[in-house]
Amino acid sequence: MNERKIFLTEDGSHTITVPSGNLSFHSVYGAVQESMHVFIDCGLRTIIHSEKIRVFEMGFGTGLNALLTLICISTEKKSIYYKTIDAYPLEKNLSDQLNYCEMLERRDMQPVFQQLHNAAWEKDISITQDFVLHKTQSDIVKYNSQEEFDIIYFDAFDPVAQPELWTTDIFMKMWKMLSQGGILLTYSSKGTVRRAMEESGFSVEKLPGPKGKREIVRARKRI
């Protein structure tokens, strides 16, 4: 993996960039505001009525989505099983510098955030009493699972940067991993992406996006 650097986005939260590939892990308009809008507000909060929720995240990256999920359910009587894959985990010297807990005014969550990053891979780890994390170091193209999930955070790099991750074959794999009525959230609403989802059996809807993004997508496994 090419050199990665911390970058301060417009809302004051960090992201990671890969300068040589002109890549960013989150929107430069705001890492926290993007993740909150796409994955939490338009995703997790819509299924929060369930007592037990199974989350699959494509791309653990900075751990921001996992942290926001944990914070979201911390005041609810909910149980989360959170499985995430990443082919190139973030280096500890970078994850230790990320300012999400400070920016969210949740300094109390800093030890938990560090635990998310430091947790062993390839096994279930109880981060809290109600949050179990399982990290797998794998490429989604090669990854196969018989597990079912209620929600998928599809947070891969942009389709221009990694077109192989936004194909009908990949979304068919995601479709099979969702429970009936399960949802997939992603920040990309490109026509090619929506068509690949629909060809895989998803019902696709466009939703208003966060700052800097006109629309996002929520796809549902048809019942």
C-alpha cells in the first residue's frame, strides 16, 4: 500500500489520504458528517428497532463507522455484531492520531476507539457488553461468507479508483449476505453503480447526500 497521510476535512475531523493515488478515505467536506449521514442516519437508525443487529462493513479504514455505530447504540438496549473486512489495515501510528473522539466531544470513548483498532483480527472480540467486533483482513473479491447481516456499510474507494469493487458480481455477493429486507448503504449514486445493484436483485432508492454530495444510495434486498 502506498504512503498514507492524515488530512483535516472541512468539519474538523480527520481522514486518511493516499496522495500518490489521489485517494481519500472520506469526503474532504467532512469525514464525520459524511459517515453520520450515510451510514448512521440513513442506515442504522432506520433499523434500530431490532434488539440484535448484525452489521457488515466493507472497508474498516479509520474505524470511524464502527465508532459511530457504537456511540449510536450506547444509549439503546441493543446488541451489535459488527463484522468488517479490510485488505490493508491502517498503521497504528496513524490510527492513534485520529481526532474523532475529540471532535465528537466524546473523549471518554478514546480508549474504546483505540481498542477497535488494536483488537485481534480473525476472531470475535467483545469491545463492550453489547458490541462484538470481528475484523477480517481480506479482499472483498476473494471473500466469501455464509453469514447473514441486517445492514451493510459499503464504504469502498470511489468506483473510478476501484471499479472492480462496484460490479454486479460484488453486489450479488452483498445481496446474498443480507437477510430478507436488509439494507446496503453507500455514498456513490452513479448510474453504473445503481444498475449493478438492480441487476443483483436490489431495490434501489436515491436519498439526499451530505455536504458535497447531491445523492447517496440505500439498496434493499427485495422480500
